[in-house]
Amino acid sequence: MPTSTITHAVIPVAGFGTRMLPLSKSVPKELLPLGNRPAIHYVVEEAIAAGIKHIVLVGHAQKSAIENYFDINAELDNQLRHKGKDELADSLNWLPEDVTVSMIRQGKPLGLGHAVLAARPIIGAHDFAVLLPDVVLDPFTTNMSTDNLAFMMDAFATDSHSQILVDQVADEDVHKYGIAKLKNNAAKDVDDQSVTKDSNASFRVAGFVEKPSLADAPSNLAVVGRYVFSNQIFDYLANTTASVGGEIQLTDAIDALISEYGVNVTTMRGASYDAGDMRSYMQAFIYFAEQQLAKDE
Ligand code: G1P
């Protein structure tokens, strides 16, 4: 496979996280802990492991603590080193030298599609990845440098089709996600050899339906929150009007892109955790804490 040409990624972090209140009232939901690190730490590590060098956080005035997390706190650094805690100080400066993290603000809260479009002045003409930080892929069992995002980036380099990561969800969860409509529309329940947890597979998709009822869901393959886009998506986003929930939906722009160019879904390898929903966040917290404790022993 050719090596990926994607070096840029957008991580939208402007949302208030109403499903995570009261935890998210004064602490951005992206900084809530999973084990011994804030949730977004794993998402940024995942992007870097896949080969991303420029990360654009699309934020909000009240979420500057996220920007600070990826900056060097010189005062703290000095104090730790003064006390001889150099190892601890070094561990805080974990971001590789050749990786930059920048922040741009969304301004108006007009939806996920609008948030991604807000990154255009920094992304420019590059093709790029999008990682939604509510979803954290299991870093303990997944190889972040070859699986999922890295696979999608390589698949994009091979045939220039945008790639959308999908995973099978239970019937009661389809209304929470963007759901893929497969080419062979007959298949409601995807029971295909290519859809397995042990490997990634990439194939053309006919479209997406954002948060359908179970009756209207075209399949059980949900959009996980990892995308690799050709730069053309920006033109489609710029022409997308508000729909479901009165928001400019990324899903609508993807559907418009599909009608002129092909788009692929990539099936997910490993497990993912929804850290943007209280119940699943608590389950994820227990899993990450247990894994971390076992590693430290
Ligand atoms: C967004 C997307 C949806 C996707 C989901 C994954 O929805 O619009 O297509 O399935 O993220 O978490 P949100 O959860 O932001 O409402």
C-alpha cells in the first residue's frame, strides 16, 4: 500500500457536553479522566500514532483549558525541575517535536459540519482526518500505528476516496449515530465476512442517515467518529444547510460528496468507548482504570 499523504487532523471540541453534566459544567468533557489521562490525550495519541503532524482543535472561549493541556506550562516545568522531578517534567512534554497543535474557534454553535468547516483557514488545501473526541478507541488492545485511522489513511492514499469508520451497534443504539446505507441495500443486518472485529475492511457506501429511528435505519453500521476526507468536503460543507436538530450536519455534506465521488466505509478493528455519554463514560472509566492499574503493577 502507498504511504499516506495525510498529515492534518481536525478535532472538534467546542460542544458543551450537556450529556456529561454536572461533570462538564466547569471542566471541558474532553479533559475528564479515563484512567490516569484526560480522554482527549488518547485521541491525540491515536492521531499521532497514525502519522498526523498538524492537529487543529476547533474550540470555544470556555474550553481554553484544552489548549493549555497541549502547551508547555513553563512555570510548572521550572518548579518540577527545581525540585529534581525531571522525569515527571519530561513526561508532561510528551508531544513530539514535529507535531503542532493549534486552536481555532467555531464562533456560532451551528453543528458538527460547521465546526469542521471552521478549520478550513488552517487546513487550507490539504486532505485531512477528523477525530471526534467523544469516541475513544481502546488503546490497550488496538495497534494505533496500523489499525483504523492509519488503515483509513493508507486506503485513501490508494484510491483517493474519503473513508468513514463504522462499527456495528445494537438496535437500541442506532438512533444515536449516523448510520451507513450499504450498496446492497437489502442487508439490514450486516452479517458479512468483511465486517469483523479482527481486521479492517474498506468498501463503497451508498449514503448515510443521521440518527434514524430503528425502523428507518438502513443498516446497523454506525459512524464511529473517525473520518479521512479529501479536501473537496469543505466545498460541500460550505453549501450544506441546517437539517436534523437545526444543525449543519457533516453527514449531509458526506452524502453530497458521495453523489459526485465515491466514499468508502472502513469497518472498525477493536473496541471503542463513548466518553460523551454519562453511562458509557463511567464504564469506560472503569475499563481504563483497570487496564492502567494492571500495567502499573
Ligand atoms: C456525531 C455524528 C454521528 C456519529 C457520532 C459518533 O454525532 O453526527 O454521525 O455517529 O458523532 O459519536 P454526535 O454524537 O456529535 O451527536
